[in-house]
Amino acid sequence: MPPRWPRKPDRKDPAFRKLDDRMNFAVHVAIFAACNSGIWFFHNLQQAEWPWAVWVTGGWATILFAHALYIFVLANYSQPTIVTEETTSKSSSG
């Protein structure tokens, strides 16, 4: 059963953005696993000489690692602060 979001989905909502990014990453992992298992299954089944298979798997794994690094380490899911004239005048006056 797919996850349900309790309120209207909005990319400005930090919790929704975090969930959405992680679900996109899970799809990325699933496509990587399906495609690469197919490549290596037929590579071994046909005893083929496919030098590109290593490059495809290695390159895609590197991209997948960078995606994971961004999602789990670098992404900032805090509530964005909105700067208005009222907040700047309050901070400068006192």
C-alpha cells in the first residue's frame, strides 16, 4: 500500500520534501538493481565479452552514491526562513 500524506502535498513542506526525495531515491535504486541484474545475467548466460558492462555499472553506481550522499548527508530539510520588510525592520530597530 502506498504511503499516504495527511495533508495537501507541497514541495515547500520540509517533511514532504524529505519523504519525496527518499522515495525518488528508492525508485533510483530499484531501477539500478533491475537494469544491472539484467545486464549481468545475460553477460554470464551468454559468456559475452562486454567491456561496457563494467563501465555502465560503475558509472551508474557512482551516480547512485552521489544521489545517496545528497539525500542523506547534504540536503537541508529545515523550514525556510522568509525575510520580509517587517522582520528586517524589527531586527534593525531593536
